Amino acid sequence: MKNNNIIEIVFCLRANISTGRGTENYVLNLVKYKPEDINVLILDTDFTPVQRLSNVYVQNTISPIKRITIHRTNFANIDNIFLRMYRLIISNPIRKDIKRLKKTEYDTYNRIRRADVAYLFANEYSILFRGRNIPVIGSNHSDELTMFHPKSFASKLYSRFYIYLNFRNINGMHIFPKQKWLLPILEKKYGMKNNFILPIGVDTNLFNPDYALHNRKLKFLFVAALNYSKGLDIILPLIERFDNENIEFHVAGGGSLEDMVSSNKKIIYHGILSNNGGSS
């Protein structure tokens, strides 16, 4: 029987949690430091583009909670728009993956649907919560939000089907600051009113070091995927305006701008950090 004093949150991930990118590490840290009155469920997949976290580390971290890994049929890289439309409407692989979960792990399937809150790193899993009157929060972590600006007629048709099938069960969207232009579109065109910005940075209520106490160089740390959507288009020009006498710029991560970052003499580049804090 469910304890009414406990809030249960389910996180639905697109990839396997051992992938170890920002999304997966964020969820693992939530598991590590969650309050006692919150239960966490993790729904991840067998899709592992790269494995940065060891299975032992992941298992030790999530051992107190319930995790279910399902098969993910990835079809986003299909170029033919009509084939993608057929697979979306007729032979939807996500729907098949969920049916397989319901058949093989019915109790887990029901527990996921009975969660108090669902947060989707993969918005297409919103169909899991069809008919459930709970907050279902979609996010900007999925690339399909680019469908709000389709170009061809076929792309517009596909986007309409996709948004209708996968977004109608979502109550609100968690949006990156770089895509805040989506907010009025979500509200006016699709009726999503409970949308909010995902801030980039740190909570200064939790992290507020006393610089005067140490009386040494100010150290600035940036840890994220190295692309413009994370704010590097703002940070890199700012770095050029400072000298390195009183400040150090540290950057960790990988991505499309890695060469630009690693070759910058004003930046101390640490590469991609492993789960034990060292460069991998």
C-alpha cells in the first residue's frame, strides 16, 4: 500500500543511465541526496551511445530505489519523412516498448503509472501516463521540440501528428533559457500553460563560497556539454575580456566546441570527467 506521506517521482530517460552525461548524472545525484519523504523511480532504456559510468557505480548508487530498463527502438535517424510518419502512427516502436513492459513487468508498469509526479527527459514516454491525473512534466532535453519550426509540408504534417500523440498527456514543459521563444508557442498554440525556464548555473543558496576568506585567485568552473545551447556563446567572449592574473577559468565536458575550448590558452580544460572526479 502506498504511503500518503511519501511523494513518488518517476524519471523517464531516453538513454541508459550508465551513459553518464548531464541528464544521467543529474538523476543519480537526485537519488543520492533526495529527502527521506521522496521516492524515486527510474525508467531508462538499453540505448547506450557511450558508457561513462561503470555498472558497479550505477548499481551502488541506485540500489535503494526501483529501476526498470526497457528496450528502446531508435528511429529518429530515419531520413525519409513518410517512413517516419508510418512508424509513428502505424508501427510506433515506443508504444510497442511500453506494451512489452506492461506484459513482462506488470507490477512495475502499474507503479510507474501510479507515481505522484512524472518528469520526462524523453517526452514520447508521456503515453505511459495517458488517463492519469498527475503532473507530467516534459522537458527540453528531447530534440523533437525543433518540430515547432517545420519547413516542408510533409514535416509540418509529421510534427502535427507527433505533437498530438506525444504532447497531449504533458501538463507543462521545462525549457532551456536558449529556447524561451517556445513559451508563447506552447501556451497559445498547444494550450500548455504550466511552462517554466530551466535555469543554467548554480543555486547560490546552496553554493556561496567566501572568496575573501581564501584571498586567492577566483576560480570559475563550467561543467556541461560544450555547445552553444549551454551558454558558451556568452561565456567564451567574456573570458577573452579578463586577464588570468586574478581569475582562473576551468572547463570540463565534451561536445562540438571541444577543440575551441581546449585550444584557448585562457582556459584550463579538464576533458570529460569520470564519476570519480578524474578526467576520462
